[in-house]
Amino acid sequence: MPPTKLHQATVVLHQEAGRGYFRIVLKAPGLAKQARPGQFVMLRVSENQDPILARPFGIAAVKSKQYIELFYRVVGRGTALLATVERDAVLQVQGPLGNGFPAPEKGTTPLLVAGGSGFPPLLYFALSMRHPLYMFLGARDKECLPPLRAIKSCREQAEKVYIATDDGSAGTRGFVTDGLAAFLDSRNDRESFVIYACGPRSMMAAVSKLAAERGISCFVSMEERMACGLGVCMGCSVAVRTGGYKRVCKEGPVFKSSDIDWSEQVVLPALHRK
Amino acid sequence: MRSAELKKGIPAKASKCVTSPDLSVNVAGIKMKNPVMTASGTFGYGEEFKDIIDLNRLGGIIVKGVSARPIKGNPPPRIWETPAGMLNAIGLENPGVDVFINEKLPILRSYDTAVIVNIFGYSLEEYVAVTERLDGIPGIAGLEVNISCPNVKAGGIVFGTNVKAASELLTALRKATKLPLIAKLSPNVTDITEFARAAEGSGCDGLSLINTLLGMAIDVRCRKPRLANVTGGLSGPAIKPVAVRMVWQVARAVKLPIIGMGGIMTPEDALEFILAGATAIAVGTGNFINPRATLDIADGLASHLKREGIPSVRDLIGQVIVA
């Protein structure tokens, strides 16, 4: 049998990271050794039967081949309960799950586009790369941007980090896609770009459109509610352009943006609405 | 489980030391090394779990529902978490019986476990077609007939909530195959024993119960249902007491062996179903939360028998003490 994906992870660090985010570091060597950027874990926030389902989190970093780092905001009962977990607690975690980002080819310039709390897998991706890369971080307002330490890590890895907020409270006023479009249109080396995006569906749909119009290849990390993370509950399916559905947890979470049927409207509640 | 209470109901010889308890059972003519199975739609076709647990240790695998033709499934959102449970409306997405036979079954066949194929259709003819296609294919221990999926308007539930329609369907399927036939009953009826009797009268060899309970959840801010399908099937520990009650009622009404399911997460949950009258049990939503749940339950049943000095799990079937 291949190495197990079911782990008992010890919480070695759990702290508020600013801007409403929590940062949790789990000791899980078996998991950390197998992980690749863009993969995720299913974390059980308690041993109780309510809430019953594990929660999916994109891996934000792997440290010393022993630890994985996650960022999350309290958006519901599961994350509220997770926020109460103390250091040294042992949590059931499955992973690494999903396909992860395809490694950028030699000579390409990755553009990493994160919306809202979609930044963790892109942070891990950026940290793992030697390519010169550019990052675009967008959020509704300053308080919804990634925590400062994450932005600092981005700045260390990227040639440049572009920040946009809907209300202009930080960076440029407007959508992250406005800055991305301006960047693309100002450059004459467009053919070397590959876009990797993670964030709200509407943002990724816009990034996908923008990339398609300019003939730039684009990968998106999709988010859906999921029960198992293993490919059996069929709950996390997304519509694809060839017809039918694909599982975010198994065939994804990373898809070529041109494979996704963006016309299918998904009604998900706005978790961060104030 | 109160062990003192349990001991009252078991044979006198049970007090002696049991070193290797017998977990084997026979359900509907299907011999299994232990009574622990996987419920349809929660274990795929075994592929996703074969790298996580040793499938050879399972009593049986009830595979995800298979139909005569491929089914695309419902639009998302398809699931919603509820207190100690979840709603789902997947819509019976599956690649169709030919892909199952050619691509999925060969993998399953290489394991030493009973493979039970869950089947469904959108009409009596489609149920017959998939049954005839599977009849005579090596490596299939039996068929579980889904007459109870709540998420497909024209599908199973029509048969599962109408005794006459259920009888006609099961009688037709009985003629279409010699494989053991297990009817999976819906809990969304006033009296489940009527359907159990209908299955028995139609020549079925066993019963699976229960399928999910029809439910609904609403987002109060946008005033929309949480599921694109509006309603969905409720599963998980939340439904366990309903399932145990129905197994108990059905066990008293018919002679057919029962595969009990509905919220089983632990060995103790499994024992409740067995005491209520189930010969075997299936883990469903539990597979999502703990992929090792089936093996933990099989180990836990063995420990329980040892601890209580009970030679065989069969000694516990239907042994609930009701004054």
C-alpha cells in the first residue's frame, strides 16, 4: 500500500495572525513529506459528531518536512471550534489530497492571483518556486487581505506584489483582475506568462476570461463544499465544459480554467458578508 | 451497551472464555467473513479506499448505484452539513453499467470480499435492463435494488413509497436474475414493514435499511435552499435512532435477513443494529469522517464478543430484550 493519508497531527503552534486570520502549524511528518503546492488537507476540528464533517484547507507551507501550516478565518461553526483548539492537541487530518498545481515549465513566468482567503495554496506555491514570479492579491477591503506575515513572504518570493481592494482601503482601488489586466497589457513578454488563481468563483471566472482573451494559459484552484475529500461522496463536483461534472477533491482542486463551465451558476452563501 | 443486561439475553455457554470469536454471517445466501459492509454511495467502487484500508478485511462492499446508462448527476451545491449529519442530493451520478463491468469490477474482483452491486433505474424497464446485464457476470455476490433514492424525481422513490409498484418491480427483477436480491427500503413511508413484506412476497432474499431521510435546509439570508435540488437525503448519526427502530420493526415482521444502516460510526452503533435484528451492517457517512471506520468496527465487534464471552456475532442478532 502507498504511504497512508490518514494522520494524527499535533498542534505545535496556533495563534491569531492578524486581519481575522488564525495560523495553525501541525506536526504531521507523513503528510508533510508527501505534500505538493496546491494540495489540501481534510481536518477534523473535534472528535465530536457535531459538526461531523472534516474541513478542507489548502496547505500554506511545509516546514522541515515535518510540519504543515494552514491559515483560516472563523466563518462558521467548524472554524469557530477550530479556533478554540489548544497547542499539543491531536487532530485527525487526511492528506495531502488533490492534484496540486502543475509545476511551471522552464522559461515561464508564473502570475499568482489570490482573492480573499484563497491565498494559502498560492503562498506555498510561491515559496516552492525559483522562477521569477508576480503576485496579485485582492480582497474586499484591507481587513480581508492576507495577514501581514503572509504578504511579507509573498514580497520575499515575488518580483512584485500587486495589491487591490474593492474599497481602496489598501493598495489600488478596484478588483484584483483590473490590476492583472493592466499588468498583462503593459507587457510585451505575455507569451511567457502562466496564471494560477485561487479565490472566489466570480473572481476566478473573471481571471479565466481575461486569460482566454489574451491566449494565456491559466490554472484555477476550485473550492466546493466537500464531505470526504477522497472522491467518494461526489459532493464537490463542478461542471466542466465537456459536459458532466468533475470532483474538486480528486480531479482537482486545480483545473485548467478553460475546462471549467463558468456559466453554471453556483449559489453559495456569502460567508464573509458583514 | 449495558453488559449485565446483554448477558441476560445470551446462551448459558457464553460465559466461557472466547479467544477467537466468530464474526462470519450469511446474508441473503451471501457468505461474509464479518458483518461489516460499506453502504452504497459512500465508498465509490472501492478504488479510492483500496490505498487507505485493506479491502480484504471487509465483509462486503455495496458499490455506488449503477444504472443501465451513465447519469450526470445534480448541479451543485449537492451537500449541506446538518447537526450530526448531512444532506446530499448527488442525483445518482454514475458511469453506467458497462463502464462498471469493464473498468470497476475487475479491480473489486481481485479482493476477497463480497461485492454487492447497487442498481437503479428511471423505469421498470431500466431496472430490468441493468439487472439482466449484471446477471451471470463473475465476481458479483448479489444485487441491492435501490427503490428509495429521494433525490431523483422520476427514479427509485416512486417504487419505494408505493407498495404495489415495489412489488411489481421486485417481482420483475426476481425473474431477471438468479443472483441474491436485496431490496433497499426507504424510511420516507408511514409503515416500512409493508414494504418489507412486499419484498419478501416478491421473492427477495434480503433487505437493506434504511436509505436517507428526505430533508431540507434553507439559507435564511438569501432565502434559498442550501441544495440546488432543494431537498436532499439526510444521513449520519442524526438518523441512527430512526434506523434502529425501523430495523427492529422489520425484523419482527419478516423472515428476510437485514443489512442495517443509518449513522453507524462505532462498534457500539453496529451492535445496536445487530441487537435490533440486523444480520449485517453497513457504514455510510462514517466512511467520510473516518475512512477506517469499517475496520475499527470489525475489530471492535471482535473485542466486544471476547470481552462478553459470546462465541459468535450471530448469537446477538435480534437479541434486544424488550419487556
